[in-house]
Amino acid sequence: MTGGEAFRAKLLTRDALDASVSAYLADPSQPVVLEIGDKRLDVAAAVLAHKWSTDELAVEDATPERRRQAVRTAVLVAPVG
């Protein structure tokens, strides 16, 4: 199951997703883990595993919304495990 599948199945709420994205962007050096049922998703690992997201976050003049979308996308495509 991916983060997106968990989101569609309502196992991952919009509030939890938004909070994890905000927490990651506030301080990427701090661990942010989403708990989805009995599974966990490490947000930093999801971002690092998703090339487009890491590329987007490396853009110096990226808008805050662009950065949020990059992290959100990484979480939604990441496998939950």
C-alpha cells in the first residue's frame, strides 16, 4: 500500500498528511513519521526516495506551495511499511 492508497481508503487523513508535510518543512533534520494503522511512513525517507521531490526542494527560489507539493507527492507515492 502507498500513502496515496491509504489516503483514498481514509486510513490517512488530510489533517495528518498536512501536519506531517508542515513538520518536515519546518525542520527536515527532525524525524517525522506518519502512523497509518499499524504501519509507519518516514517522511524524510519518502522525500529522499522520490527524485522529483528532492529536485523540487533543491530549487532555491521555490515557493512554499511548490515545496509543500513536493513533500506531499513523495508521501503519497511512498510505500507504507
